[in-house]
Amino acid sequence: MSEVRESEVCAVTVNVEIRAAELLQRRRFWNWSEADQAELDRWLDEALAHRVAFLRLEAGLKRTERLAALRPPEPEREARARRRFVAMLAKTVAGVGVLAVLGVSAVLYLPWTRTQTYTTPVGGHEIVALADGSHIELNTDTIVHADVGADHRTASLDRGEAFFDISHDVGHPFTVAVAGHHITVLGTKFRIRSESGHVEVALLEGRVWFDAGSSPGQAALLVPGDVLVARANTISVTKEPAQDLAGSLGWRRGMLMFHDTTLMDAAAEFNRYNSRKLVIAGADTARLTIGASFPVNDVDAFTRVAREIFGLHVETRGDQIVISR
């Protein structure tokens, strides 16, 4: 089973256990109604895994309550009982936090969530599977934080570029924070790139709401094909052909795709992925345009084109490759 598939199975298991713990809490310690019972019955009938999870948690709670009833209410014994119950649930649920207060008719169910940080080095590439079935694909030199729980789904992009494939959940929108801006989605596919001075969002599927945050009134609803660029106090939205959007995601396949791109901009793209940096010397050289595809780490192929196709001079100076007339 692949790592992604294992993560998906784990996420499904955790969600079932979370739901089972919530229903158990409501039935034993809240005002339980006929409607609540009908809801529980429907959920238990949906899958054998639902019934197994519920009965397992219920049995653990009953055992702990019996232990507490048979012993004097000494603080240390109660503390030990609480620790045993919490340890049992932690092992069973594998990701659900439950606080059992014995001797008092209350169990507080708390989704246990933790922000995870994912990073890639220069030239790196990583795909992250989240607990809700969403995926985040990190490009070179990127930092992403993600926090997905039973009642919230959030992420933030500190720097770099990432492709988001978000699972649909009407009740729990997914939000992404980047450079003071906020993006809210239900289920969609989009790319975010954060660089000094601006943020770019390109939407492939679904719809997203972009809120500039620090700039009141600066917001936009994006539809497929829209590319939004947010700067200090302005946002602009343009429409791009599907071919161009696909080209901007060539890095997902390890490729850089240029179409009438200046050598200056092409060199800047290469420099995001490589420790050897390209330097384009001279304004006339920088304005030359290129249309070609290269592996992200194949600087030598780019310099061969510069030398053999454009007739330019290529010189290595330490960790720099200078291209000039």
C-alpha cells in the first residue's frame, strides 16, 4: 500500500473514532432525545466499522466507571483511573483527545489537533496528505503549516509555492493564510506562489474567495482560469488559457516550461531550483525571449541553448554562470 493510501486509510479511521467518541459523550452525559437516538442508529447501521468503534469506546468507559465505583474516592486512585482511561482512548482513537472526569458525570470530548510544518529545500518537491483527504504539493524552497481537525481546516504558506487539492466539505471550509491575505475554499484545486512584494493565486477547479485582509474592500471570487496577483494595496485578476495554467504547474512533473519568456525571467525561474545561479548580463540579452521546456535542475541544457541557439557567451564564475553577448 502506498504512503498516500495508508494516510487516507488512517484519516478515515480517525474520523470514525472521533464521531464515535462524540456520540458516546452525548448519549451518556447530555439530554439524549429520540432524534439523537435515531441519528446514532443511522450512523451505526452505515458501516460495521462505526459499530465496532462505538462499542469499543463504550466498553472502555464502562470498565473505568466500574473501577471507580469499587474503590474509595481517593484522589490518587481516581487519578490513576483517569490516566488508564485516557491511555486506552489514546491507543484506540490514535488522534482523539478525551478528558474523563470520574466521580463527576462529565466527559469532555476535545479533538486533538496539532499544527504540522512541511518544508522543502532548494530544488525539493514533496506531496503531503492531510487527515481530511486533501493534498498539498510543495515546490522548491517552500514552507507550509497545516492544521486539520474535526471542526476546522487551516493552512498557511510562509514562503515559496504550493499546489492545493482540497477535499469538498461544505460544513468546514478550508482556509489558507499567505502574506496577510486569506483564501477560503470548500473543495477545489489551486496554486499559490508567495514572493517578495506579491502573492499569486491561480485557480484550476472550483471556486475560492480571496480576502486581502489588511486592505479593506480588496476581495475577489475566483473561478477556473483566473489568476490573481495581490500586491501591497491592490489586487488584479486576469484570465489565462488552460495551456498556460498547465505550463505554470510543470514543476509538479519536474519541468520548467517557457513560452515567449525573457531570458531574465527564465534564469530567475532556474535560480529557484538550483544552487548554481544564472546571471544575465546586459539589457539586450535579458530581453531575448525563449520558448522551450527544461528539467528544473538542468542548468547546463539552458546554457547550451544560450550558446548554440542565441550565440551568447557563457562563463562560469564560482557558483555563478554569467550569460552575455
